[in-house]
Amino acid sequence: MPKGYKVDLLYQLPNSETLNAATDQINTMETWLNQGIDAIVMCPPANDAMFEPTFAKAAAQGVPVFEYGFDLAMSRNGIVTSNIGYSQRLSAKAVGEWVAKHYKDQALRIAFVSGTKSEYTDLRAAGFKEGIKSHPDYQIVADQSGDWSREKAINVTENMLTAHPEINLVFAMYDEMALGAAAAIKNRGLQDKIAIVGYDTNIESYQAIKDGVLQASVYNGTKQAGIFTAEIVKRYVMDGQMVDKAYFYTPLIIDQTNVNSIDPNLFKLEQ
């Protein structure tokens, strides 16, 4: 932050998961508004329409609200100063296109380790299918939810491999689940027969790609989005500049061709 600015940063994670996380966020924002804050930055856990009354209260008080790390297509709330986000569908499509380009005319029998039933899961499934549509001979033979969990992904991958021994590629819709799928595949000694592609690269999956455990994943600019969001807030709140309603992060596929050229600090939580 340039000299001359003094910033007090209040930071609060939701205390619970799923829909209750939204309630936690609303309560936190209401508390902050009563304290007289100057701006709100938040990452919605789901459809942001439920936040509109709180955002309207913020707008009435002259407090801008910024969303980040959120699918722009899922935004239903018009009372947002700026949304710094990405596309679930386009990121998954990029993974599918990578598969189509990399495996070409190989006979792929694909298993989905899906997320919990949600709009996120639907968009990622649709995007991947769109990405492989140039190969109608590819078959999705199994689809089970790993509930975004590594442990659950181990179990469902084991189940799918038992029911469909012909599986030779797994698309896990979150890299925690990709790492779980990799563990299940390793347990069966099938590392050289089954490819794994993931979604939303983290530091462990980045290393797994380097090690050849995962073949590819997609990075959605998570850390840069946080840095850029801070810059957008500064421009608007401190410098009085106009900002765009939305900023889009283009998905980046990470595989063996570029993993060694990418800074691992992108995936680390610490600075």
C-alpha cells in the first residue's frame, strides 16, 4: 500500500458451511455496517441474491460492496460495485479441451468425481462436456459425488473402478478430490493406466502435476484475484476512480509443459 494510506482490515470467515455460511456472512456484514466501515469485500458461498437486502443497506449508507472469487454467471445481485471473478463453465471447458487435445482419438472411458449437487457442479460438468464435444467417441461411464472431500473421493473412485474397470481417465471437479482419486488409483496400482485431471489448482496438486501424479488442472487466478481486488477497492474508495462492474480471470491450464515455469507461491496461502 502506498505511503499516506492508513487501512484497518477486518477479516471474518463464516463459522459454518453451506447455506449457513451465507447467514454468517450476512450477520458479519450487518455488524460491520453498524460499526461504520468504508467498504465490504466478500466471497459469496453460493447464489448472491440472498445478500441483496444487506447490500441495499450498504448502498443506502454509501458503503461500496465488492465480490471476488465468484462465478460471474452466478451473480444475481445487482447491488455490487464490482465483481472480480471467473467462470466455472469456461474453466471446466478448458480442462475438457486439454483432454481432447492431449488424448486426441484415444478411446477414453471417463469417470466424474463430482462435487455436491449444486450450480457449481452443474456448470463444471457442462463445461467439461463442452470441451470434449469434438470427440463424440469419448464416453462418460461413471459419475459419483465426492462432496468436495479428499476422503470421500477415495471411496467413490474405488467404487467406480470396481463397477467400471474400463475407466482410463478421471475428471475430479476439485483438486482435493483429484488427490483422493489419485490415492485410490495408486492403491490399485493403476497409475500408468488411468489419467487424472482436476480443477482449481492448489499447492499439493501443483506438486502432484510436477510429479506426474495428476496430468493437468486449471488455475482460476485465486491469489491474483485477491491482490487485484485490493487494488480495485483502493482505486474506488481511496483514489475516487471509477471501476468496471466486472473483471474476468481467464483460466490457466497447468500441465507438464508449463508447471516448472509457474511460481509455486501462486498456490501458497502465506506471502
